[in-house]
Amino acid sequence: DTEVTQTPKHLVMGMTNKKSLKCEQHMGHRAMYWYKQKAKKPPELMFVYSYEKLSINESVPSRFSPECPNSSLLNLHLHALQPEDSALYLCASSQDRTGGNTIYFGEGSWLTVV
Amino acid sequence: GQQVMQIPQYQHVQEGEDFTTYCNSSTTLSNIQWYKQRPGGHPVFLIQLVKSGEVKKQKRLTFQFGEAKKNSSLHITATQTTDVGTYFCAGYPSGTYKYIFGTGTRLKVLA
């Protein structure tokens, strides 16, 4: 069982829709991450939050907008997505963002853009 | 840019055979982690290696970190059907504050 909880597990949205993915952890971790994973590919880092501040944005298009309301929650707001954005979106957390910490992944949100 | 490659991309083995995946980084790594992702699942942490030449064992799994800290390997002895999945290494280059996932090796075990 993962201690990082993601909702929804599945989401189908149209290209004009606005939706959000949600992530929660109660391990006291101060680093939280969003990854995107396409089929048969490795997880691809999108954003890193450290102590509730955005510390890394891997040149992600602005149609993806992250938000960290508090140390336990991480959201990913989606707007005007394209079909190629369909993927598994993984939230993760670690003690902090320095190396040497285990990254705990949630079960992911399967996103389909139609 | 920094890259972490894994070979082979796919491996099919008969149950009971051994399996090895190799991970190679274009840059020196502070440490390396290994993850397993079952089909339809999420990556799950297996182990971390930090020291040059380090070898760690977990039951049938043996992990090695190269002397130059640019490569690593995972060896599974006597595979079982429960070993099925994709194995990813994730390297942490110094000063980057992020892990770079390797391309992954998909293991299929035939009973």
C-alpha cells in the first residue's frame, strides 16, 4: 500500500475542459513531485515542490499548473490539454529534495484527453 | 543533457533463470536508486547505492554501483513469476536536486 494518495484514479476530459488532479501525503515529507509517464517509458519529472515552494519546473507547458496549498497537499490543474497529454500522472514525495531520500509514489491518475 | 540508459530494453526468461539489467549514466552520480514497477502499477523503491563499488543484496536480488559511479546493475538469481515488471534505475547527479530515471528494463518470466 502506498502512503501517497492520488485522486481521481481515472479521468477522461475534453480538450476544452478544466480539471484537477489531487495528491496527499501524511508522512511529513517536505518535497513533493509530479511525474508524467507514457506507456513503456520511464517517469518524466514535471515539477518539484520543496517546503511548499516550486523549486523545479521542467519546462512544462502552461496548460499544466501545479499548486501546493500546504505541506500535505499537491494539486495539478489541467486546462486545454491535448490528446498527447494522455498519460499516467504520478505524484510522489520524499523527506526533502536532496539526494539520498526514498521517493514514495502514489498509484497515479490515468488521464485520457479526448 | 544528462541521460541514464538501461539495457536490455526487454528480457524474457524462463522461471528459474537469472536476469541482469545494466544502467549507464552520462555523468557521475552522487547515488543511484532502483525501482520496480509492476504492470499497471506505480514505481516502488527497492534500494539505494551511495558508495563507489558498493554491493548490496536483498534475498535473490544483487545490486552493484560501479567504481566510477556512472553505472550500476541489478541481478536477480533464479527468477520467479513475481519478479515480472519494469525495473528502473534512477541516478542523482551532483547539484541537480533531482533523480533522472533510466529507460527501464521490462522483465517477463515464463512459467
